Amino acid sequence: MSEKVTPSAQLAVLVVDRLIRSGLIRPEKRGALLTKIEAGTMRETDWKHEIDLASTKG
């Protein structure tokens, strides 16, 4: 049996992949970010932290 993908999970994948392509978040954090976004636990400070780290890495 295949597992159903929730709308939240689908949206999280679209958002995270687009942010990775644009250089706003780090690709190596994809899995962790997907988990937090799908669960609804991603906070404003988490977003700021990820964007700051990605921008200094570049």
C-alpha cells in the first residue's frame, strides 16, 4: 500500500524546493525544514535563522 501525501506535505515540498533554488535556504537542511513545516512548528525565528545562514554561506 502506498502512503497518501497530505496537502501540507505537498505545499511544504513546493515551498522548500523553491527557496532552495533561490538560495534562501540551505539544501542540506531540506529534510529538517520539511518536517517542521509539515508539522506546523516552523517559527519566525527559524525562518530568519535559516535565511541568515544561507546568505552567509554564499
